[in-house]
Amino acid sequence: MRKLFHVGFIVEFVILGVLIAPAKSSTQEESVNRFCAYVVGIPYASDNFTDDEWERFKFCREILGDT
């Protein structure tokens, strides 16, 4: 079940990564951060999250190419 969960994340992020403009800017970085926080289920700019949620947030940013 856990591997299927990660496959779902990968598929979703690849599709969404194609939809986000490739040019990096502070506005785009903030948009990626907001989106990843939403996907993970944590409030944007919060420091109240679990280690697992942090790892999923970092994974989201990596997939979207905004590391």
C-alpha cells in the first residue's frame, strides 16, 4: 500500500510539474511551496509537521524541480 501511495505522488507531481512554467522566480518558488504544503496537508509556512510530512514536502519540491 505504501509503494502505491508513492507511485500516486510521482504521477501527480510529474503531471503538475509539466503544467508549472520552467522559469524559476521567487513567485514560482512560493507557488511551489504553497502547492506542496497543500498536497502534503500542512499549513503553508508552518513549522508544525511530522518528519514524514517534511519528507513528502521535500519530495514534492524535488519532483517539481524546485530544490
